[in-house]
Amino acid sequence: MKRTLSAMVCVAGLVITAGWIKTVLMGSPYLAAQEAPAAKTTSPSAVDQKPKAIGVPSYADITVVISRYHCTVCHGGADPRAGLSLDDYKSMMKGSKSGPVIIPGDPGKSEVILRLKGLSEPRMPFTGPPWLADAEIETIERWIAAGAKE
């Protein structure tokens, strides 16, 4: 009887552990529904709003990424964190209390890129992971490199 009970407890532990590993590796259903970027959803609107992979990205492509990661929760509204509002193009280009975060033509010196890559602290998004996908950061880099036009 003790062996059977021990075996059942052991199997239950393995099932729970396997479920936890799957959740960590594949993403929590709760996280996916509540906090995960829209890129991980299969809704038609998310598919329609993918940044362009070819050519120079537009400001509209950048707003898709900003929306997907809910950047304006902190960097928007009447009192944006660090004075950086991402609500519109003009505010974004104005920058933060510390100055511009986007240097048109120079993504390597643009603070927004340094923060997204974790080369400057704190890394953004502040609540990450999930962090932006490399392709999304590359989209923003290409937009900045091309002059960060509206």
C-alpha cells in the first residue's frame, strides 16, 4: 500500500513538473491571454499589423510594436515615466527628461535601441520578459537608420 501511494505521489509530481516545464517553455496560457504581446495571438488584426520585413519601415510600423508591447501604459498619458511619451510622433521625437531617445540616422546612439537590447539600464520593456523580438528591434533600428520619418 505504501509503495502504491509513493508511486502515485511520484507520478503526480512528474505530471505537475512536466506541466510547469511546458508552461515555461511554451508560455503560460494566463500570460498569453493577459500580458503576452499580440504577436503571439492568432487574431486577424495581429496578423494584419505585422511590421514590414522589406524596405524602410514607416512610423506606422513602429506604432504597431509600441501597441503590441503596451509601451504607452508607462510612456503615455498626462504624466509619462521619465517624461518620455510614445503617444505620438512629435512626443516620441522630443524624447525624455534626459533628452532625445531617438537619434535619426544613428540607431547605435539612440537610447531607445540601447534600452530595448539591454545595453542601457533599465532594459525595456520594464516589465519584460517578454522582450521585443530581434526582428522587431531590427525594424525600429532600420526606421531610425533611415531618418525616423513620420
